Amino acid sequence: MKKNVLILGLLSASIFGAYAQSNDTLAKVKADGAITMGVRDSSGALSYALGDGKYGGFHVEVCQRIVANVEKAVGKKIETKYQSVTSQNRIPLIQNGTVDIECGSTTNNATRQKDVAFVVTTYVEEVRIATKGSSGITSIAQLNGRNVATTTGTTSVQLLRKHERATGVDFKEVFGKDHADSFLLLESGRADAFVMDGQILAGNIASSKTPGDYKIVGEVLSVEPIAIMIRKDDPAFKKLADDTVIALAKSGELAKIYDKWFMQPIPPKNTRVGLSASDSTKAAWATPNDKPAEDYAKK
């Protein structure tokens, strides 16, 4: 009987220890000898697939800098594993421990902050409309009766519905499973416009077969802080990640990384996105914070 109690006690301690470490990313990484980075296949110059299981982009490189500091913190070399995530599964994969740090194009908002945490903002996005130059579309009002593409699981879906109600414009939403799929809807003529983050639109246009056929038009539908996502209630890892980004911003290195991915030719096609850092993005670098999108809407 005592033996069984001892075994149960050890088992309970083991389970408790695993649970206690579930939100301790540094302990998890040290034990595993690896960190899993959530990346996107087609999130513009923030995060995208290079081929052969490799990924690049502004947020991917910033996350690589964070991983370098994780290695210093745990005192050993660790393996970086790349896990492709989508708009639909990125939050659950962070929550359940499959992904340790998500380096894509995720909007930091109050609803998501209930489930996950965000590193200080690295990019402030403007949601816009992409269309073919031949369409004649220049504003959201001209989307009446049109097919409008957006990506399942993104905040742009809510934005579309909000503007639809506010303006009385009646359009049909068509959904891509990821950003490349949404752009394909526009490219193939199944959608007349694609509503999404400006840098994602610019990135997909730049890498398309005929970039000159497309343009980004209309009013800014929303201004949103985009940030690297981590698990909630993990103060040690958040501090390490925040400190890394703050140091990069203060030294000017963050601006150089931005320039590398947004203003210079990038692999694999050596195309240039050509989207300079906005004043809002520069302000986020100057005064680092993890404020949600709702705070930006108040301005």
C-alpha cells in the first residue's frame, strides 16, 4: 500500500512538474534542447517560405535574434524547428505547446490577449485593398456587388463586416485558406479585391507573375499593431523577448533588419517589396509597448 502511495505521489509530482513548466518556455526549451518557431508560408515580408523547409522575413529574423538570447539564458546551443502555422491554428498551437514563439503577422488585440501574450510591437499595419489596375476600384464604396477576398481567421474578416454595415455596401466575401490562396482568388479573377494588411498585399504583389497589374487602393480600413506571439503567464520568456526587441530598436538594428526585408531585393526571386516603415511603426520602435489594437483605435 505504501509503495502504491509512493508511486502515485511521484506520478502526481511528475504531472505537476510538467504542468508547472507548460508556461515556462525557457525551462521547456532547456529540457528539449529545441525551440519551435511558428512561421507563415505567405505573410509578405514578415514571414514566408523560401523553400526546402526554410523561412525568411522581418519577424523570422527578429525571432532568430530572440532565440540567440534564449541560448545564452539556458546556457547551451538549441535547435530551431520551424512549424508552418495558419491564421486559424496559430493561437491553439501556442496554447498547447506545439509552438513556442509565433513569428508571423498576428494582430495584437484585446480578445487575443485573453489567450496569449505578445512581445512589444515590431510593426504597425494599415489594412488596405488590393485590386487589379483594370478593375476601376479605388475605394470600399466601389466594392458593392463585388467578390472580396480575405483570409480565414484574420481580423480583416471582422473589418469587412463592420464596413459593410457602416457603409451599406453589399459585397460577397470569399475566403482563402492562407494569404497566398486569397491572392490567387484575386489573380484568377474569382475575387475583384483582396482586403488584408498592406505589407501582405505588397509582398504578394511583388512576388506575383505580373506585379504591374495590381495596385493597393482606397482608405485605410484599420491601423493594427503586429507582434510576435508567445504563451501567457510566462514572465521570464516575455522579458527576454521584450528586452531583445527593445535593444534592437535602441541600437538601430531593428530598422536595418526592416530595411533588409522591405526595401532590398529578397529571396527567392530577388523581388523588392518597397514598403518603407510607417510613422506608426517608427513610433512603436521609439516607445516600445504591447498595447492592443483597441488602443490605436482610440487615437
